[in-house]
Amino acid sequence: MTTTPLPQRRLGATGPQVSALGLGLMGMSPLIYGDSDRAESVATIHAALESGVTLLDTGDFYGMGHNELLLNEALRTASPQARENAVISVKFGAQRGPDGSWVGFDARPAAVKTALAYTLQRLGTDHVDIYRPARLDPNVPVEETVGAIKELVDAGYVRHIGLSEVGADTIRRAAAVAPIADLQIEYALISRSVEREILPVTRELGIGITAYGVLSRGLLSGHMNRETKLAADDFRSHSPRFAGENFNRNLDLVDQLRKVAEAKGATVAQIAIAWVLARGEDIAPVIGARRRERLAESLGALDVSLDEADLAAIEAAVPAEAVAGERYAPDQMAMLDSEK
Ligand SMILES: NC(=O)c1ccc[n+]([C@@H]2O[C@H](COP(=O)([O-])OP(=O)(O)OC[C@H]3O[C@@H](n4cnc5c(N)ncnc54)[C@H](OP(=O)(O)O)[C@@H]3O)[C@@H](O)[C@H]2O)c1
């Protein structure tokens, strides 16, 4: 099957060119968003590649290796051209026990190299396109972590260095060690803290953004309602924005957004994605579609053009400060260097 070019964005001054929308694979593994279907997950990755999506985001701790093995299967069974075009972004550092519990973070240089060695085996590749610590390790200077990835770049095992959920000072320190392609960070209509200090610094330093949580993990997708019940093993059942009255208040915002979407002939999810796309050419949203149907809907956002009046209407419907609840539970918020 031939691939169709999608609009492209370059990740920073030194990073790779990628499709304007990427696919995030996290929800395709267990212990994240409840059950997922392996065959449909592989079919969704294939459909993404065949539609021209090139950026695929995973993490070694998503299902403790499960997500990388899934990607390996999808790449092995994809067309050679699609496989060739794929830009694979991998996060590392989060430590998990066999029951999936979160037991710490390790971004010491030796851990970086070991983690990559295992990742390459699981992916069945000889390099990773973008390699990034998922969080700042509070016990390891970022210079040491980035220095270790730079050694892996020099040895040909990694093409580009990325960061995730770190703040302005850490970005500057990291960029002083080696070129940084992109920062991965939550960015959505209701998650705009990145705009305060972080975006000005990434723009000054020529670092791109891969935005996640653009649909606020489904909250801004238009597919949830007051009757939606989340399984106990679904990460979102412990997330403040999905809890009790917060959930209802946030769905009130979605109801307002739906009116704007209907007037544009688009879906709620498409408007939420198009809004992030419109925040700058340096931003590539990574969408967590787990099914082909959701992927197709997300890709439709690339056909939605928003003028100033549309942007004002969207921001009036969903004022960022109106969101109820933080983006993570307190213990996970404490791990975000980006929120300090
Ligand atoms: N760096 C970090 O710290 C970090 C953190 C989290 C995620 N990420 C990356 O970012 C990716 C995306 O993040 P995310 O999953 O949190 O956020 P998301 O894209 O905001 O939300 C994805 C969820 O929304 C639901 N959804 C409903 N309609 C959809 C549609 N039209 N298209 C896509 N999804 C729709 C999906 O559930 P259904 O399938 O049930 O519809 C899915 O579970 C992850 O896969 C991961 O690669 C990075």
C-alpha cells in the first residue's frame, strides 16, 4: 500500500520532520485505559502508517514492555515503505513492579544505556529515532541523563534526544549538553500551563513540542457522558478531572464546545485537536487513538481550519481556568518538574 503525505512539522531546529499528527500507543497496553484489543491496536497502527502518520510514540514502561512488543509486531507486518517512514519516539525511566505498581524513576547513565539495550531488543530495531526520559529523575542531574543519551546518539543507537514534562530551567540545562529535538508535554484546551514559561523557552532554543493529552484522555473527545463508568484499573478513575462533580463540571464545558464544533461541521475531538494544531507550527499533537474509527476521526482534524473568530469562540466555550481538577493526582503532580 502506498502512503499519502500528510501535512508535516519539523520537531525543533535539529529534530526530524514528522506528520503533523502522531499516534500515541500508550492506551494499547494494559493497566492504562482499561481493556484494549491487540488485533485492533495493530490494525490502528497500520492504518495510521498507511494514512501517512509517521510519528509513533511509546514507552518501555507502557505495559512493562508490552507496548514495544506490540509496536514490533505492527512494524514487522507493515509495508516496507511504511516501516521505513516511521519515526519512533520512546520514553524510559519509570520503574514498575510485576503487578504494574509504580516504584520509582531511574535516569542514571547506566540505567539509560541498559533501558535502551532492552528497548532495541523488544522493538527489533537497531536504533530509536527519539529517546527521552519520561520525567526528571530528582536524584540525577539532567546533564548526566542527557549526556548518556548523547553517547548513544554518537554510537548510532539513537537519532535525536527528547525531554518530557520538564520545566524551563531543566530545558535550558539539557539543551546546553546536546541538541534537543522536542519536549513532550500535556497541552490541551484545558491544560495550558505550558504556555506560561515553557513555550517561550522551547521557542527561544528551537525545540519542538509533541503535545499529549490533547483530548484530555478522552474527556474532551465528545464520546464521554455523565453515565460513562471507568474500570477500577483505568488510570482515569484516579484522575481528579474524572472524579465525581469535577467530571460533571468538565462535561458541561464539553457541551459548550460541542456547539462550536457543530457550527463548524466538525466533531468535538476534531475541534480540540485543531485548536492545539493552531497553537504553532512547532507543535505536533500525539493522539492516543486505540481504534481505527477514532484514528480516522482524529485525522479529520487536519481538514479543520480555524480563523481568529473560531479560536475566540472555542476559548470562550472552554476557558482554561474553568477546568475542574488538576491534570494528575497529587503524587503524580509532584513528579512533574514542568509544574514546579
Ligand atoms: N510524556 C508523557 O508524560 C505522556 C503522558 C501520557 C501520554 N503520553 C503519550 O501521548 C499519547 C496520547 O495521550 P493520551 O492517551 O493521554 O491522550 P488523548 O489523546 O488525550 O486521549 C486518548 C483517549 O481518548 C479517547 N478518545 C476518544 N475519542 C477519540 C478520538 N477521536 N481519537 C483518539 N482518542 C479518542 C481514547 O479512548 P477510546 O479508545 O476508549 O476511545 C483514548 O483512550 C499516549 O499514547 C502516549 O504515547 C505521554
